Amino acid sequence: MSNPNRSVVERDLPLSQSFIWNLQAKFYESLGIDAWLSGVVPSKITCNSFIARSYARQIAAYLSDVDAENVTILDLGAGHGRFGFLCVQHLREMMEAGLLKTKNWRYVLTDVAERNVEYWQQHEALIPLAEEGLLDFARFEAGVDTGVDLRYSGDRIDAENKTEHLVLVANYFFDSLPIDYFQVKNSELFEGCPVLSVSEDADCDDKKDSAIIKELKMTWETRPAAEQPYDLSELNELIKDFQYSLGDTAFNVPIGSIETIQTLDAISENGSCIITADKGYTHRNQLQGKDLPSMVQHGSCFSFSVNFSLLGEWITSRGGFALHPKFRDGALEVSTLVTQGKIEDYPNTQFAYSEGAGHFSPSDFRNISRKAADQSPLPDLRHCLSLIRLSSYEPNTLYTLRRAIRRQISDASDREKEALLELLPRVANLYFHMDDDRDIPFAIGQIYQKLGNYDLAIPFFQDSIKLFGDDEVTWLNLSICLFHSDQKSEAAECLEKSLELSPSFEKAHVWKQKMANDLEKTDRKPISGQIQ
């Protein structure tokens, strides 16, 4: 029975054929990098040094198993590009240590949004990697493109110009590709057809406006499913198997993901290794007793949980294999899928997956790091140092713990100070600037300043000003560090800039008086009450 206060905008179609998928792609294209910076698209759990290092290890293990000489790594839906930057840094570190089977590899950031591709091409952290031949950029639209045109090198990879081996990185990618839903009742199979409606006073023009997504309400109608729903025999057999093995339930078929994997498999001479993180279901028993779902909306975009169980079984039926976590996390599932080969021939891949996603997963790391951030009183310095190492020197982890670190430096042992000085350059090397409010260069500069390493602090305060703009506190801290580094005229100039920005800044006036009283005779420690 229809709701008189709502207007139906679509019905009688399989979900994969709905207009909403085209609008989703247009939404990402229009918003570009802001889709991630605004938090509309989740990325923190899948975009940190811990998970990037885990992926790098899995890639290295796969390349060792297949004895690869050349490999292309495609990062699908790479967004702001930070994960790719981190993964390349870890791969290069492994290569320099002799732990990467091949030196002939290239990591390619791809996205449907042209704005994102242009953003990468201009990013100062990515340009040097492209110049080294380790990184490239491409626009790729799943379901449309059959090849990849690389922007920096000018190369094209397609069915006529194949790569020897292909690795696909797909974080929060498959959950936004077209799917279909089926429902099982008394062993009969029904196809789910969404009924999409909006309120009569919805603030959107028509089905071409992506703003309609946040106004949509989804209900379901069902009809008997076709005997052979798809043109893929292995997939149809699997659907029938699900029909008779799960009891009354609902499950989805990630048809968009399947078609994308087929397309990309065709540009590789030896199939693909797919490393993916998303919300979803990895084992059949997790799909029992389910209802047809609601659409999870994130403003003007949406997502559905991925049926990794069926996706993995489909790949297995075609001569590949799937590695899934033993237990379902719920927030994030990390799976590795290999489209060609027997599992017993990939011992390194299996071990790397088990270590990176089985024994201690990205979700485990997230839970521990969250606990530390919320801890009261603040964690002790040794705890902070351990967590930063565990994070694989993730800059955001240091940023979260920055206050706890600074407050304990005065009482730290020499060994703890040495440990800080050892890890800070590694953290700094993994910093990837985005237009957010986390001034990590400032945080690193403050720690160096508190340690009395003024020369090392200076470039970080300078980077903070360059990247985040003028700030009276940053200019004052820079003045202090320059003065203690015997650059007194430069220190005076920086102090004046601080006072220009904030004429009544009391700490700047205090420091000006101390400079006038000849601070050369002090013990070269920061002034009391380091500027926060």
C-alpha cells in the first residue's frame, strides 16, 4: 500500500539497474577530495600506516609466490591518495631491504573523480614518487572503462597491452558498486526489487540530482527469480547453492564487483590478487536469517554490505581462492582474493594474510588506539612509544598522543628521549598533507622543541606555517627555536610576526623581554610554559 505523503520514483527493477548507482558516481565526481575530508566517506580505519604496511607485506608475499618480474598495483577508488602514499613508502622500504621479489613495480592511484586525479598530480608528496617511477595516476570508472590510461608515464594497460601481474587494492570500493538482492522463502528464490520514494516536499529536483539520495526511502517488493539470473554459469550455480543451503533469508550478489574483477583480470597475463577491506559478510553462516536490507546513506551517497562469501566462492569456482578472516568483525572485513592458482601454491600469501588480517587485524589496532586516546589519566610515555611503533609510525597516532608525550618529556629517561628521537623522523617521513585541521608538523616541532633539539624543530614549524597558514603561536615557537640555534636576527623577525598577528599575545611579550635580557646565558631550555 503506497504512502500518500510519498512519491515513488522507481520500482520494478533489480537493484543493480537502479538509477542510484549513476548518481553515486556523479556524487563522487562532483565532490572530489571533499568526500573524504568531510568525513562523508569513512577512511580512518582503512587509511593509516598500520594497514598500509600490512598490505605491503601481502603484496610482497604474493609476488614471491608467483615469482613476478613485473607488477602493476591498482588502488581502486583511491580518494585523497594517502593510503597509496603510505603503501608505496612501505613497499620501497621493503625493496631497499631486499624483501620485495621484484624491483619493477608501479603503484597506480585510480578514482572515478577527475578532481581527485588532478589533486594527486599536484601533490608535493606524490610527485617525487611518480618521478621515481614508483607511482602513477589514472581515472577509472568501474563498469565503464576496460583499460587504464596512466597520466604520468602515458602508458595504457588493457587487453591488448597487458601487465604481467596485477594487484588490486580495494578499500571501501566494492560496497558502492551495483548489487542485486535475492530472498529465499521455503526454498523458493525471489528477486528483490526496491521501491524508492521521496516525500512530497523533498528538496531535490529529479532523478538526475544526487541530492535525491539523502531523501530516498527504500522498501522492497519481490518476484520469482529467473532460473538463470545471469550469463555466468558459475555464478548461477552458486546462487542455487545459496538458495538451498541457507534456509529462509536474504543475500546479495555483488554483480558490479564481479564484472569489475572480470574486466581487470583481462588486462593481466596472470590474473589478479585483490586485497580488500570493507563492511560485509565473509562466511555463509553469517547470511542466515537475514531480511532485505535498508540502504545505508551517507549524505548524498550510500553503501551496502558486501557478500564476500559469495564473491570468494565465485573466484574459487573459476580456479582461484579466497582468504577470509576467521571471525566477523562487523566494522571492517579484510579479505584477499586470488583469481588464478591453487591455495597450496601460495604459502607466503597465506602467511602474510594470517599475520596482517587474522591474528591482529586493522580493527584490533583501531580498538587499542582508541582506548589509548580516551585513557584518563593520559598514557605513560613508554605506552605512547609502544603504540606509535605498533602503528608502524602512523603520524595521526603521534598527533593523538602529542600532549601526553610533551607533558612527560621533562621526567623522561635518557633512553626514552633517545627512543623519541629515533621514531620522530620515521613518523615525519609518512606525513601526507591534506586540507584538514591536524597540524602534524606543528606537533612534531613541539616535541623536538621540548626535547631541546631546536635545530630539528625549526623546519617543522616552518612547514606548519607553509601548510596551515600564519599563526601567532607557531611564529613564537619558531622564534624561540631560532634564538636557541644562534639565529637571533631571524628569531626577532619571527617574534615581530607573532605580535603583528596578536598584539596582546602575553607569552610573546614575555619572550621579547627575555630576548632583550640576553638569553645567551640561559641553559638553552625552552621558556617556562612551552607555547601550546
